[in-house]
Amino acid sequence: MSSTVTFANHQVRLASRPIGASTRDNWTFTTEPVQPPSAGGVLVKTLALSLDPAMRGWMNDAKSYIPPVGIGEVMRAGGIGKVVASSNPQFAVGDLVSAALGVQEYLSVGQDEIKRASMFKIDPRLGSIGQWLNVLGMPGMTGYFGLLDIGQPRPGDTVVVSGAAGAVGQTVGQLARIKGCRVVGIAGGRAKCDWVVNELGFDACIDYKAGNVKAGLKEHCPKGVDIYFDNVGGEILDDVLARLARGARIVICGAISQYNNTTPVQGPKNYLSLLVNRARMQGMVVFDYADRFPVAVAELAGYLKDGRMKSREDVLWGLDTFPEALTKLFTGENFGKLVLQIADA
């Protein structure tokens, strides 16, 4: 690539911190020239971005496991891209990479920034771009380590997972079945529940939009819940706490029901069930397991290849649709892992 700029980088930047749900007013769309990579650096063209519930938390000016996105900064997002220019021997033009690309069309990083961008080459033979953002990406890593390291499943355990049709939930449920557990999902809508049972092999699924979650748990978990993988928090967390088995393990992955609150987060009311049942509840952040990602990818890719695991991606197109696409996560409109496609591979 020559030093003469021949194309532009379209970006989405955080304009203001939302109160409640984010809207288009919280974003600005900017354009700046694409610069060639500096010595030892690479230039990556964004192909697809991962849209995740955690992005809502990154927009808040609050202490968390990762600094918030600053006002005026390109919105943080992981994605898959293609190397279009490189002066780094580890990356060749045409390589597909996973990286913290941001909500923009191009990312140009110097040699020292490659590690900070968590950039690594992906093998398209192991899965599609969508699958590298789903079961082979951060959602899959979250499900894998949350279930296996924190949940510590044993054959015969009853595992309940909320957000069962979402990116993390679909991996958790299928992996639990592979490990010999009985799996009960919680999802919103008959279509999602039918899919996780009929396509993914869950033993049952409770439609929280159609009925009483407590009654569903009583029906499908008569001996109690051994592992609960929580993606939603709120009332559903309380319902499961009331149904724990002795020695239960609760994995706190997310609380999507609370992220757009304008009032204080609703904490668990039934927490004394942890005492009564000698249970434990532990939070997890996927970045803590980064050095072990290759092990998880290898195992999960094997399950995809032999058909024991499936994935579903909900793909939307275009950088300009980002504000509305992000809100779909919190209304339950997405069906599967939500992906924003920016360009063809």
C-alpha cells in the first residue's frame, strides 16, 4: 500500500453516555483517511463485528473489569477482518484475523499495538466468520470456561441456562449435554424454545414470555438445579435461586435484564438459598482465560466438525445500522449470535 491515501475509514463514535437504552443520538458517524501501517504494523479491513450485551456496560462511566469507552472514541467491538497491508512478518496480506477492531471499516495498528488489539490469525477451515464470532469466539470462550471451570459439571447434573438461544447460552447448553448433563434452557418465545430443544438437543426449555418460570423450573428440575449459568439476572435469577440443589454452582456471566436500568440494579432476594444449600455463586470475565483460548477453540471446533455442536448467527448488514442493531440485544429481537456484517470476505 502506498503512502497516498485512496480510501476513507467510516467510524461510529460514542457521542454521549446513554441513560437507559442507547439511541442513535448517543452516536456520531465520522470519516477519516486510512493511513498505511507503521513499521511492524498491519492494516485490517473489517468484515464483521460481534455485537454483545457487554457493550452496554462499556458505555457507562463506571468502574468495571475494563475501562469505559471515552466520549468521542470509536466504539469498542471485537470482530473478524482481513489484512490488506502489512509490514509485520506474522501477518500476511489476505490473512483473516480476530481483533478488537472497533466499530469502523479499518484498523491500522503499529507493532506495539497488535497485542493490545488481541489480534491473532484465524483458521477458516475450523469455522465460518460467523462461527469465529460465536462458538469459536468470545461467546464460545465464555460458555466453555464459565461452565467447565466455574460450573464444574458432572454427568447427571441438571444444568439451567438463561438466554439459551443467545450466543453464550447455545454453547453452554450443547457443551453441558456433551459432558453428560441434563439441560434446561430459559428463552423468550416459542420459536427460540423449539429451536434449542429440537435443534440443539436441550432436554427442555422454559418460555419466560409465555408463563411462570417458577412453575417451569419445578416441572423440569424436580430434583433441583445443580448448575445455573446466568446471562440475565433479575427475577429469573431469583426464581432459580429458589430451586437450587445441595452444592449447586451458579455462574454469573451477565445480567442483560438490568443493563438499561435507570434505577439501581436489582440484586438477588433469595440469596440465603446459597447458605441453605451450601451453594456458591461466582462471577466470570472471559478475558481471564485468554491464555487458554486455543485449547477451547480446538475442542469446540471438533464438536462443530463432528456435528455434536451447532451454531446460529443473526446477521445484520451495514455500519450505519449499528445503533439500531445494538438495541436488538436488549429487546430479544435477535435469534442467535448477533453479528454486524460490514463487508464481504
